[in-house]
Amino acid sequence: MGFDLEGLMFTVSVWALPLLVAITFHEAAHGFVAWRLGDNTAYLRGRVSFNPLRHVDPFGTVILPGLLLLGSGGKLMFGFAKPVPVNFSRLGSPRRDMVLVALAGPAINVVLAVISALLMHTLPHMSGDVSKWMAYNLSNSVYLNLILAIFNMLPFPPLDGGRVAIGLLPHSLAISLARLERVGFLIILGGIFLLPWIGEKLGVNLHVFWWLVAEPATILYKWIFQLTGLI
């Protein structure tokens, strides 16, 4: 069986654009809210921008998702952007405003998911091939934005949910949680990739990412389609 380059390019095209838009808006929202609350660090570095190149991390946004798409035949993708720099000491009310800055990214992803679903009502007015391509892009946009929102709200630093938890927890607990940030990303990657691999070797289902993120996103995906009158 020959290599289906055309099919692979189509798969990449209908995932890459929604991913870039979702990540760009997510990071720009962090920077914008921080700027409006008193910290102009991200603004001065050009991160309050809808230019995807401002937020792209060569490995996390391009190489890693591409390798996963190729390795899984288009069934798996995970990526991340360059974190937006925020100087929390410049915020008017650091603990409260840290929560608001952290919530901005996931919140805009939920908004984008709803907008993408609503835009699917325009598909009948497009030609066949364009309609098909846009349908995949918009459907993937709903799902990817929900994945990003839910994943980032996990209460574990350096994710947005970790920063929200640090801002809301009592001081002693917040400090303990904040200490995990140095190794937090390694632990997260281990939970996404290493635990399932270990589980397969042991014959145990350890797909933590599916339980905590993909399954809730699938439920919300169907709910948004119902809310917007698509099903």
C-alpha cells in the first residue's frame, strides 16, 4: 500500500490552522489581560498580538505536533506555545490578578469553540470541496479549543489551572503547589506519554490524559453542538 501524501497533507491542513488560531488567541489573551491589569511585559515584547509567529515555539508548536501526527496517522496531536511573560509583582492585586490572567487563556478558547460551532451554519453556502475543508477545520477548532481550555485548567503548575489554584489557596498550600512548577511540565508529559506506555506493558489502562481532558472535551463538544443547533 502506497504512502498517501495527499491524505496526510489534508489532515495536517485541517489541524494546523485551528491549532495556530487556538494557541495564538490563548497566549494573546494572557498578555492582553496582564497589560490591562498593570503589567506591560508581554505588550512590550510584542506578545499581545494575533500574529502566530509571535507565539510559536519551534519544538512545541511545529515539531512535536508534526511528529505525533505522522506517528499516529493523524490520530494524535499535542503541542504548546511560548509562555507569555508576566511580572506578577507589577499587577495591581498580584494574587487576584494572577487568577484573572491565568483564566483569560482558557476562557478565550471556550469562546472560540462556540464561535467555530456557530460558523458551521455557513457551510451550506460554500462549494463542495471548500465546504468539506471548512467543516473539518471548524469541527477541529471546536475540539482543539476545548482540549486546550480543559487541559490548561488542570490545577497543576505551570498550567493556567495551577496558577489559579495558587492564587486561591491559602498561602501555605499555595507555596507548596508553586514549588512544583520547576518540574511540573516533565510530570505532565510523563502523565500524557509515559504512564499510558507503562500501562500497556502492565495491561492496565493508564490513559490519564483521556480521563481528565479528552473525555470531558468530547462531552462539551457534543453539548456545544446541541447549544448552537447543529445537532
